[in-house]
Amino acid sequence: MRYSRVAWRIIEGQAVLVAYHIYAGPDGRVPQVPGVPKRGEFGSEIITALAYQHHIAGLPLDTVIGEFSFYWDLTLRKSQADAMLNRLAKEWLPEFDALCQLLAVSAVVYADETSWSINSVWAFLSEKARVTVFGCRKDGETLAVLLKKEEFKGILVSDDAAVYQGFSLAQKCWAHLLRKAIRLTLLKPDRKHYRQFLDALLDIYRRGKAIAADRRLSEAGRRARVGHLVDAVCDCTGARYADESKPTDDAERDFFNLTHEIVRLLGEDELFTYAIYPAADGTNNESERTLRQPAQDRLTGQTSKTAHGARRRTVITSVLDSLRGRLPKLTLKAAQAELNRWQQDGISCFRRMVNSLELPPLSLPENVRSLLDLLVPLQGSG
């Protein structure tokens, strides 16, 4: 026997303190206990459950500790829980960088943001990775860390914020445009031209969805059909766009701005990308849904108050959320099996994909160990 160690594990729904006797193999190497981190006193199933409940489900740490006591009879101090999450974020930092690399070579990326206790929280979702950055600034410099406009070859689906302008392929969110049109009909139900305008936009969007869903069409065929949608947009916006009279009230000003926004997006080829390239959706609703929980946390005061906490949440949330795309169903059992494979293989599924795509190593500035240092720097943060 080389040495012994103990760790808390969950066995048949009960917390059990397990003693392990560890022996060296024929080659003299000492193996790691499966499912137990090096020098850790808790099994990874406990750590994973803690991370999911706190950072994905959004439960306060005290509530999670109470649940562990109730369901598993596991006594856990808050300092222990905090230390486990800090260590997990540190261990998963290479996985976060791998996710950022995968995001940059994705075919379609959905982006959205909302305010946060520290700056903003920004969500980026793709078929390869799901990256949510807490405590970052919403500016071009931050965006360039993840998606460089001159290098990104995929489609960016987003709202019409200025920071998203300049990508070679983009789709602006139709949901945002339709909500603005719906608001006009609610504000001024007596103005029939607002309702007619909304009905026309809904019809155009649905026709675009039908074009995207028609598998008989080639790209050239879809482009030809989109030409008819362009004419329809010009028909429904033309009168207000060509009218140079000043808006008479706030609603009319909003109608004026909306028609000009739609015409501008049409000229920039950012209205019907979803119809020409069916892999992209016409809205960024998925990224908006991802930010629903963080927005609730902000309202209830459960946000991170320091850059350190924001960084921890960024890493853990991004890794666990990205596991959804790698597992048939994200459960504790399935996540634990995947994490055990990482431990046995010495590499995660994300870094394995980076290697299979033959992506070049990250080029980081001197004294920068991770992209997270550029997204949410510690120096100068509260």
C-alpha cells in the first residue's frame, strides 16, 4: 500500500465517508481515485451538484447547503462550499478557453446581453459551445476577444446594437422588430396603418421561415425567393420611409424610426440571412432565454459583487451549460460520467474537439494566462 485517504461520497442517496487504500501499479505510478479530485475531501458528484445548484439553478449557497443536509445528510460549511467552487473554476479554466476557441469557429453564434451588478453579462451560444461571461463590459474590445470581425466566418445572430455591426454575415433579430411593431398597435389601436404594418411584417417573417424550411431549394433558389420578400419589405415601409414630414407624436416618431431601421438592415443584408442559410434562426431568442436566470438574479440581489465571483461564475456556468450539447440529457449522473472520463483520459471533450479541428494554440499577450483575464480582468475591479 502506498497511502490512504478519505473522501465524502454519495452512495445510495446518503453521504458516506469512504476510506481509500491506494497502491502503486507495476510501473510505480500511483493512480488517482476515480471521481475524487486530487487532494479533495469531497467526491466530484458533490462538487458538480453544488456548482449546478448554485450557478445554473441560481440557488443561494446557504440554500444549497441546506438541501445537501436534507437530502444527503451531508454537513457542509459555507467556507468549504466556497472553496470547492473556487477550485473547480480554477481547474476548468482550460476548458473555458477551449470553449472560446470553439465559439470562434462556429457556424452560427447567437449573442445577447443584459446589465449586471458589475458591468454586463453577455451570452454567446453556438452549436459547438455556450459561453456566458459575467462582469464584462459590452464593447467592441470585449467582443473581439471572442469573435474578431475580420476572422469570424460564421453568422452572428443578434439585436441591432452598434457593437454587433461590421460582421460579414449577420442576422438581426426579427423578434425585436416585431415587438416594436406590436407596441405601436397597443399604444395607438385606432391607427389602422400600424396594424397593417405589423401584419405585413409577420407575413414576411413567416414566408422567410417557409423558404428556410423548404429542403427542395438550393441556396440560389432561396436567394431568388428572398427577392420577393425584399419587394414586400419595400412595399410596407416605402410610404413612411419616403415621407419627409416630421412625426407628430412619440408613437409616430417610433414608427418613423422603425421603418428606417428595417430599410437600413435590408440594405445591409441583415434581414433575410436566416432564409438563405437555414442553419441560422431569425431571432436570438435562445440567447435571451439564457439570460433570463441572470436577469432574475440581478433583481433579487443574487449577483456576484466582485470580479473574482464573476469570473468563477463565468467558467462554471459556461462549462456546465456547454455539456448540454454533449449529453443526451444533462443530469447529475450523466455529467458525473462525463467528468470521470475527463479524469481518466486527461482531456475534456471540449479540448479534444479543439485538437480534432486542429485549431492553433491561443495567442495571448504576455502575463495573460487565459482569455478570461481579457474578458473580466481582476486588476482594477471592485
